[in-house]
Amino acid sequence: MVDSWLLTKTDHGPIRSASKKAFIASLKFVSRQYPEYQFLNQGTRRYSNLGYGLLGMGLEKAAGTQYEEYILSNICTPLQLYDTGFGTVGSGSNPIAKGYFYRDDKKGFIRTPDYYPNSMVYAAGMYSTAADLAKFISAQFEDDSLVLSGKSKRMMQQLGIGWLRAYPFVMHEGSMLGARCEIVLNPELKIGWVVLVNTTDFQFNRINEYIAELIVPQYIKKPVTEPEKYVGTYTLEGGYDSLKIYLKDGRLHSSYLEEVLPPLPLSFSGNNSLKAVGYDGHDIHYQFIEGPDSAIKALALNQLMWIKQ
């Protein structure tokens, strides 16, 4: 019915997925599309609405309750997602956004038919709000949670269980006729966003790139590049040797192996990290260590500690 409407754009009335009984009866005619076990590279997945349908029915059996009730009681309520629930067609008391589809020939949007998921409620059929999904995103980064442990959530993100991995992000998209959404997380920076649209045709890539360029730099610690901060004498623990970091023509230099290395200044390679260019790709890396007042107190060099005097 969905394909028929997309091809003809004529009003067929509401579109309904098969009943649970019909769905279960059809399983004997379904063959496996992929091997029982297959290693997938990052950024690849084998997503199946039918698979989520089977998983949801299995959950109902194990929990001894309806899928909708279980999700609301065990996920939505603990996370305080009070504007999240099950339903695809709005009513006076629950005004779910109407769905639309863009028609090139009309240069405008037309309403999509009402959709009732029935046996596909496990893979489609929930509604939510941006505010609720912001809470859901925040919960992905919590170590202690009423729903899943931090260890379990990190494992799911790492292995791509329920998430599509696209380093440094993980994401999950949901869609049905007349609606699409996508959640994007950066587990390392503990930031994320959700995009919700009430149209069938929508490409997330461009808006996700725009949001990432806008937000991610604000959460990355910027390298410290004030050269005066590093100037001084550093003594090897035990007092057996020392080196000097000094300024020359406004650039940092080091007395360490000064007679061997090319006569070039040190360059910043990260936050409190500097590099001296060597030969044949062998460079000397300096990692400076800050104290509580952000002043440099020591230098890690060649697996040894040098204390700033």
C-alpha cells in the first residue's frame, strides 16, 4: 500500500500494516537474507523491521505484558519522557504532527495517508518531542541510570547494537510515511542532537554536518599556545641532568639534543604538547604537565619526568 501510494499519490484511505496474527502466519514463508553470523565493518549494518518485530514479540512473551506498556513503564517513565508514547494519528487530546510528502510536479507538499502500524508497532509507531529526546540523549552518557548501566550503554555504542557507527558519532534513524527523525551522539564529547521532520523525503547528512561544525568545536579543548608558559629550566628527577626551554625570535627552542637536532623551533602538536623535528621521521615529543593553577609544573620526555624549577 505504501509503494502504491508513493507511485500514484492517489487517496487510498488509511494505510495499515498486517495484524500480528497475519504477521506470525507469514513467517514460515520468509527466508534468511544474510548469513546467520557475519562480521560487519564499522558504518555497516543489516537493519530489519521484521527483525525488530520478532524481537518485540519476544519481549512481550518474556515480560508477560504488552510491548507498549513495557516500554512506557521501563524506559519512558524512569527517564521522565512524559510527551513520548505510541500513536501515529493525532487526536484532540494528542495532536501528533501530520505527515507530508513533496511533489515535484506540484512544487509543494501534499498530505500523506494516515498510517496504523499494527504488527510493526515494534519498529514504528512511537511519537515524541525534541525536549523528551534531549532527555533520552542525555541518558546515553550517564553512568548511573534507572534503565541501563553506563557499561551496557557504552558497549551498545561501541559494538553498534541499536546504533549505526560513523566515528566519532553513533546514530539511529527512524522513519515512516510522512515522518523521519535521526538521533546523533558523540559519546566521547558527550553531546548529541535530534532532527525531527514531518515529511517523507529528507536528507540528514547536510544538516548533521552543519550542526557538527557548529557545536563540536565548542566542546573540544583548544590547544594552549602561549609560549611564555613553557619557558624555564627542567631538572630530571634525581637531579642527574637538566634542559632549558627558551624563547628565540618569539619561538620556543629546547637545549635537549640541541647539537644533534635540526636548528628549528618547537611547534605545538596539541594541548600542552610540543614537537621538535628530527631526522628520518623520528621527532622528539614534549608533553608538559599542568598544576592545579594551570601553571606548568613538569615535563614528560622520553618516559622520564623533568621538574620545572
